[in-house]
Amino acid sequence: MSTLDELAAKVAALRGEYARVGKPILNAIIEADEQIREIKRDRGELFYVEYMRYHQQCTEECDDLEEAKGYARALEDAGDGSVKRIYGPGVELTDSEWDEP
């Protein structure tokens, strides 16, 4: 068996192992994370970034203020949108207040 055949067999075995063990664990993580997000949403604990993209208003949910600010920075740095405001529990940042130190 050549090195290429050995590596292809190893990849196939690892994919099989992932399908058997890894994928169910990953699915359980995703489900638990979605439940956490729902609870935070119901409690009003999420932060939101409102922005304009292609003349359409969009909103992104974030778990905390730092994540929201990071999303807003990345969005504007990439030229993918114009941030209008960030808001959440006790926070209302407009214009570029969210980017101030």
C-alpha cells in the first residue's frame, strides 16, 4: 500500500469515527448553545448591533457588549455595512460611540 493509499484510508477511518462520536457531541453543543441564547433573549441579556447593508436595515445578536463592539468594528472595517447603533442591557450607543475607548 502506498503512502497515499494509507493516508486516504486514515482519513476515511477518522471521518467514520467523527460521524460516530464527534458529530453527536457537536450537535449537543450546538443545541445547548441555542438554548442558552433563547434564555438570554427571553431575559433581555443580549446585545444587538443595528446596521445598514445595501440600503437594508439588519440586526445581529451578540452575547455581550465586547462581542457587539467587535462585530461592529469588523463590519465597518470590511466595508460590509454601516453601524447605526449598539444596544442591550443598560447600553445605547449610537454613531461611533461604540468605537470610542
